[in-house]
Amino acid sequence: MIPLFVPGPVTVDPAVLTAQATAPIYHRGDEYGRMLRDITAMLAQVLGTTSDVYCVCGSGTATLEMAVQNICPSGDRVVVATNGYFGERLAELCHRLDLDTVHVRADYTEPLPIQQIDRALRTPTTALLAVHHETSTGRVNDLATLANLCRAHRALCVIDAVSSAGVLPINMDRHGLDVVVSSSHKGIGGAPGVGILAISPRAWGRARAVAPPATLAGDWGRVRRAFLRDPAESLWTPPVSVMAGLHAALEALTRRAPLAQAQAHRAAIGRAVRAGLSGCGFTVWPSGAAEVAPVTAAEPPSGIAADELVATLREVTGVQIGSGLGPLAGRIVRVSHLGIELFHVFGLLGAISVATRGAADRAADGPAEQAWRAFTASAVKAAAA
């Protein structure tokens, strides 16, 4: 099986596949209740919190929408700070919920404009919303700085950690984050289908002070009451098999070795990806970044079209990497470091070498090109026979 090098979903641990292949269990029974409580305990460790953590049905975007609806009634003022495609989605989400949305934008190639955010928060604001790891660019935004601004201006700090939770250190309690949203299918290592929601006491206080959202499925209070039952339950019918896989993914992430060790290993894989792409002539983004993000965004060498490279890799070698999004479409490729190991990186670099150089210059052939030529020659002969 060729691993996925796309930002999500990621290639999952074999234990996840095994767990998801077992017969579903009753979602209101003791066995599911014990599994749910164990899942949320491990998620609390991943997110660095003693606050409530819940699992809800749906995508990360649906979970973000739920979060905003519970603390921001129509007309509330929010500030959305963006420097990428998924931050822009947060802003659109707030607009659609009829919030007074102040959108503080930076270019996709730039860090968040902290001074502009500070000025925007000087007007009374319910919440600041931002993305931790902007998957469209590979940039990591600084949680401590954003949380400090919120504390200074008495706004709630709502963080999209969909692609960072599990792979980047997050300390919700130490930083003073109020709502952290993630998903099962990226850094945590499960399959798609489960949203993850961590809620601080401040955010709960705000939710109690406003009317609940119009939708039943989006009501935090119902989510909490279901979890506090004995046995614990998910609100409505959860994707039971995905939850079993999520439990296995979290055990692999937090119990095979210390979480910090797993995160350090993932960073090392990221550095290998970046060094290898640089060696292939790619310009790696963001330049000078101190942290190794879960995804590397890179601009191909001159003369190589990014989208054509993505298509060629998929069609010729079966390797799948991500395309650019928004204004970066056609300009960059995106390579995930999640669910892969060092020998997968070697395979990726060989595939890129074949796709970018091919048979154009036999004098420059390296081992990957020679192996590819031998393989294709054998395949042609077999087809002719």
C-alpha cells in the first residue's frame, strides 16, 4: 500500500484498521461508555487540558461551526485573523452565522499581523478565531501570543487545531485557550468522521449566558449531558467503528511512548521531507520557520508546473501529494509528514525525481530513474507477451 502524502486523511496505524474492522458495539452500552471516557482522557492529554473534551459526529468544520454557535449569538462581534485558506473558511463561517465579523487578513506568505489584531480587539469583542497550523501554507501561528491578546482584551480565544493536534505541542490550560477544535483524521491519526471539542470554564460560562443554538445537534449542553450519563454516551448515534479506530490511534500516539517523543519523531520526519525537497530544487515554505509543521508547502523548480507534478505523481507512480489552495493553486505542492516514516520519504523523493526528470536526460539518471526505466521496460514486455 502506498501511503498518503496529502494533508488529510492520513495513512493510519495498522491497529486503527484492526479496531475499525471489528463488529460495532452498542453506543449506549457499558463497553462504548468506557471507551468514550478513555478517548476523552487521552485527548485531554494531547490538548494539554483538564477542561472538558468531547467527541461529536462530523468534520472539523462542522465542529467549529458548533463551537461558534454556542458562544456567539447572531450580531455578536468577532475578530477572525487569517493568513491562509482555512482561516478564510473560518471568516466565511462567521459571516454565514450573521456575526459582526472583523476580518484581519495577512497574505498567505506572511505571519499573522499581531498589531492589527490587537487594534481590532480594542473594540469589545466576544471572540478571536484563528488557525493554529495553516495547512494551506505550512505556517504555524503562535498560540501564546493570540491567547495573551485575548486575555488583555477579555475576548474568548477559539483555535482551529484540526491539523495540529497530536503532532504539535498544545497546552490549552497554560496558554489560556478557551475553545480548541480538532478532528480525528490528521495529527491524531484516526479516520475521518469525528470532531473533537475542548471547552474551558470561561467558554462554558459564556455559553450558559446566551440562548442555545437553534439546532439540536449543535447544542453543547446536550453534548455534555450525554457524556455525563452512566454509561457515558455520545450525542445521537456516533460513527462507532471510527470511534474504535480513534481509540486505537490515541493509544498509539500517547501510550506506546511519551507524547513528546512521538511529536519529536514526527518533527524529524518533517525535517527529512524538507531537506529532501530542497535537494530536489524545491523552495520550501515558510522560509525561516522555527517549527516543523505537520505539512510542508513547497514551490517546484522553475519549469515544473505544480499541478502537473501532482497529477504525474498520482498517475505514473501512485504517489498522492496535495495541491495548492486559493491563491496558491497551481503554484505550490503540499506534502504531509503524518502517518509516514523515513523509508516512505525516500520513496517519495524517488517518485518526485522520476516525475520531474524522467527520461529527459539519461546522463543525469540517478538510482530512482534507473529503477523506473527497468520497471517500465519489464511492464511493456509483459504487456506485449
